[in-house]
Amino acid sequence: MIHLVIPGQPMGKQRARTRTVNTKAGKSFVMSYTPKKTLNYETYIKELFVIKYPGFVILEEAISVDVVAYLTIPMSKSKKQKEAMLNGEILPKTKPDGDNIFKVCTDALEGLCFKNDSLIVRGSFKKIYSSSPRVEIVIGEV
């Protein structure tokens, strides 16, 4: 079983962007690219994985992926609200979206931890508040 902790505020996968590129020959084409912020976050996840699991053999069987995102409690909340958030009585209904957090994590680990994300046959996601923002990923063979 793999357990990886990504310290810091959770981030969701951003949509691919497009831009029109003009060539010197006067032709133009549309190019898609992944935003830099997403690339940096995926690289961060990859680096943490390689440091924690050096020489890891890529999984090629069916896997389960469970992701828990611990979001920062907003400073603007009252002491009572902050306590309720820490106790799980108030849950985050804000961005980043849960599916985008899950996606950025699985995309970063694809080809490094598991062969392809089509191997994910079971998964779960949870978003809660914490005084220590992070993302925790647990991957296991089914």
C-alpha cells in the first residue's frame, strides 16, 4: 500500500488552455497547453513520490485510490465556526472541486506509481477543513 502526503493547500487540476499561434509563413493554428500552475503542482507530487518510494516498481494490476483533501480554515470565520470546521460539523463547499483534486493527483502519479489511470477500479474522495492543509493519497491493489 502506498501512502503519500502532499503538504500545502490542495489544488485542483485546471482546464487545458488554448491559444492561437501565428507562423512566419502567415499560417495560424490553435495550440492546447496545460497551465503552469497545474504542471508545477503535478511535478511537486511526482517529486514527493520519488523521494518517498525510490526504485518503486509500477503497479500494473487493478488499484484503488483514496484521496483526502485538508483545506485551510478561512481567517474570516469566527472562533465558533472555526471549531465547527475542525470538528467536521461544517464541510468545505468551496473550490477547488473534489474531482479536480482527485484528477491532478492521479494524473501526476500515472506512469510513475501505476501504469495507467484505467487501472483505477475503486476510489473515494473527501474534502475537510484542517489547521494543517495537505492532501493524503492512499493507493492499494484490489
